[in-house]
Amino acid sequence: MVEIKSPTFKISNSLLENIQEVYSNEFACSLEKDKSLAEAISRTHEFYIQNPEAESPWQEQWFQKAYLAYYLPLNHLRAKGVLHRIKNLKAFKDTECIFEWGSGNGAFSLAALEYNDSLSFQFVEKGKQAIAQHKLLQRDIKDSFKKKATDFHRSKDSGGDLLSFCYSLTESESLPSFVFDFDQILILEPSTNQDGRRLMGYREELIEEGYDVLAPCTHQHTCPLLKDSKKDWCHDTFFVEYPDYLKNIESKIPMRLSNLSVSYLYVSKDYKNPNQGKLRVTGNTLKERGKVRQMVCRSDEREFLTWFPKRQDVPFIGRGELVELAEGFSKKSNEIRGEIQEIK
């Protein structure tokens, strides 16, 4: 069977060692032996469910523990997945400085450095404890923190500047006004109905403001999930490998350690999408009578790749992957029938 999917993402050994060292020094207990960690993670999970738009309670030690040991690794892995998607785009290759609003304890910037270790950063983060953890995890960022976005120091030639949000806009009802001062914007949001659909709405707003969508979309039309559905939302899924200490407490926390999903959007005023018109897989396989379908996106129309198992092999294609149609395909109604190939 043909498989088209991204690699399995994991925490690097160096970052894992740093997390373990910081946790031990900050809380006087190792990750592996702290019996209160599972309770801290569960409490933080419940806080987010009950207060989805509230500011993160960084002043609480239980939250500090959970974010360092659980949410940082998971958001870091999500960021690595998204950065893997965009790493070959010229816009990202040309990026010199990342301006991150709501940087937490560094999940995104630590991932970005793994793809480009020459990047510089400027951050805005309210949580003093988040900043303290970030400074311990990422070297040479002592003077990189600003009180507010208007304090960002931009170069005269700002073409290499990227504004990023990693799970920080979920606390906002709308895009901050300073967003439109940047030519490149990357937003990562939780893959929930509420956050995902709000991000799809931001996409429409940014297109109206003159931005081109570079990823994940391969078109500039209205999102078909927003246009034709009141409940669907766009998100990618990544295969990940979890640290052993999280595997050991999985049975004690309410969340299962499965594949990770994320909704994201990458736009630019200066660059065009090189994958315009390609097929992006946006759904899981649907087994129906005599056929298998998988939703794809390339325009404002809902379309499905369609296979007939009795006469052809059904490939495995990960959610979010880009594919091209081989010669000889046909289309019937909203079904695309024929062979596909991976875009390298």
C-alpha cells in the first residue's frame, strides 16, 4: 500500500534534558518521581475547559508544572509539524527575525531554531513565570522580551520579519490591530471547532487585507468548510513519539497520548503560494459502499479523492498532505478518480 505522510516528530534529546533539568531545579523533584504531576496536568486541562478564553494562570505552581512537563512538549511537537510543512517555502527561508506574541515558555521558538538556527527573536509575554522558564530553556534571549507589541524593534528592511502566534490568539476575540503592520504572519491554534473556525474567519479577513495564503491552503478562494458547513473546521494531524515520563502517567490524566492535531495559517503580502491548485488532503478516509473517499481541498468546492477497493489499491494519505493527480484522472460530481502522487 502506498503511504504518504509526514515523519514522526519527537522531542530532541537536548531539549528533553533541558526540560528535566529545569523541572528538577524549579520544583525540587524529578519529572519521573513527582507524584503531583498528573494532578497538575489534569487540573490545567480542566481549567482550559472551564475557562477557554481566560488568561493562563502562570502564577500557580500547578500550572507551571503542567505547562513545562506537558503543554510545552505537545505544543513544541505541533510547531515542529507545522514548520515541517512550511520549511521549504521561500518566505520562511528568507525569515530572519520572528516576533512572537504570547510566547509562553518557548514551545514555538525552540522548534523554529531546529529548522533555522540563525533566527533571532523578539517576544511579548505577560507571565513572569513563563518568561523565567523560557530563559532557562533557550539561551541568549535575556534582552528579547518586550512589554507590548508596539515595543517590537523592526529593521528598516522588514522583509525578513515574521509575526507568530502559537496558541495565544485563543484568548482573543479578534485579530490585534498591530497584525497588519507585518508582511508575514503565522498563526497556530487548537484544532477545536471554535478555534479552528475562528481561524478560518481570520483567513478571510487577511485575504481582504491583501495577504496571500501560503499554507496550509493551496488557493485564495473562500474556504469550502466555512462556506458549506456550520460545524467543520480545518486542521492537520501529525504522528508523534512521546517522552517516557508522559507515557508512564497517561493512565492518570484525562487525555490520551495520540496523534496531535493543530489548525494553522501562514500568510504573506510579499510572497505567492508555489503550491497553488495542488490537492491538500483535509479529511480522514470514509469507507462507503463499494468505495473509499477522502476529502481534499484546492478551491472553494468540497471534493473527494475516490477509490474502488475491488479494482485498485487504496493509499494511506495523512491529513494535511499535498498530492498531485497523475495523468488520466476523471471527475464525476464531487469525486476525483484516478492515481495520485506525493509532492516532494
